[in-house]
Amino acid sequence: MDADSHTLADDQALVDEVLAGRPGAFERLVTRYQKLCWHVIHRMVRHAEDTQDLCQETFLRVHQYLHQYRSESALKSWIAQVAYSVAKRHLERKRIPIAEPSEADGNSLLEQARDDFDIESASIESQSAAHLHAAIECLPPMQRTILTLYHLEELPIGEISLVTGLAEGTIKSHLFRSRKQLRDALGESMGVAA
């Protein structure tokens, strides 16, 4: 069973087991959500060693603060929020900007944002996923993370807002800009007009 197929009741049962100190419960939680944690952090920091360290820090924080989880949202979202916060603090300590300076809010592009742009289809049509991943790596950390949460982890925009602390309109703006940058980059790398 993967992280996507768990209900809030499943999540709460696992949390209760961890909080009760049942043997193996925390290891099951880590196994269930380690891929999510890796996706969120690696998209932001891009260094495997840092990602590994930050994933460990994330799960230490999850263990430390699990008693604060209130099952109002999916455990997946709560853990993604912890991972996002850990990665964001890491980037801030290194003074690496997490968004482009001109992206402070960007709601003016909200009307133009499209949810029907399929990144995987675009990469297949553009020749290979390698070009897509290279283009994604060129995006600022915030955009890489939002794309990952939305397209790979399939979190709805409302949950991404909870994870990142950004307004839904700002998230839509980041998605729009990311998609445009990816279309442009894929068009350039493939020699095709976007």
C-alpha cells in the first residue's frame, strides 16, 4: 500500500501506534512517507547528501512533534509541510533564494494559469524525460517543489498551500510560471517553437 491510498483513519491509527510506542510503528511511518520527504527536499536543495541529512532531520522532527498532528489534513500533507520547512530553513541558512525576486506574489497571472498542462505528456511529446528533468532542475527551488507536490505527489492546491504557507493564488502563479519556463526550455532544447 502506498502513501496515496491511506485514509485519514489509517493515518490516525498509525499515529496512535507511534505515540503509544508500538514496536515498528515509526519505522512503518518512515517507510510509508520517505519517498514524499525525499521528493520535497531534493527538489529544493538538489544535493543528495544534504537531502539525506535533511530527510533524517525531518523524520526526527516528525517524531518529536507527532503529538501535534490533528488529522484535519492528511498525514502526507503534514509530513510534507515539515519536510518543506526543514528544506526552506536549510536554504535560508545558506542564503539561497527559494523563489525568483520578481515572484513576490504574482497574482496577475492567476487568470492565465492552466491546470490541464500535463508535464509527463509534454516530455514524451518533446522526445524524452531527460530534457524535462534538466529543465525542472533549472527552476528556482520554490517552483521545483510546487511542481513536485502538484504533479508527482498529486497534492491539491489547497494542501500545497498548507505545506508551503503560500496563498493558493501564489501557488497557481508559481505553477503557471513553471509550466511556461518548462515549455520554453523544452522548446529550446528540442529546437521546437513552444
